[in-house]
Amino acid sequence: MSRKPRKLEAGYCYHITIRCNNREFRLTKLECRQVLIYAIKKAIDKYNFRMYGLCLMSNHIH
């Protein structure tokens, strides 16, 4: 079940954590990490936001 969208305001910093389904270790392969980084870069281009840091773990990201 999804939650209601949060109202995010411009000019603030947000800490975001995303976890793989069922806490599975889906980000262990380099190819998977590269796809994720590519998708993040595309989102930055599309939505024009700044990313100050990124931490890729084997089953979640910060």
C-alpha cells in the first residue's frame, strides 16, 4: 500500500532513503548500480534538483 504524496517545497534539503523490495540484495552487481545512477542523472535533468550526496548499499540507497 502506498502512502499519500508529501508536499516538498523548493529551497529545502531532504534526506531520502529507498530500500529494495523485501529487503533483497538487488544492488550487488555493477550493472544494476550503473542503471540506478543513470536513472538518477535523468531525474536530475528532468526535475532540475541538486544532489549533495549519494550512498549506494547492496539493498538500499541514501
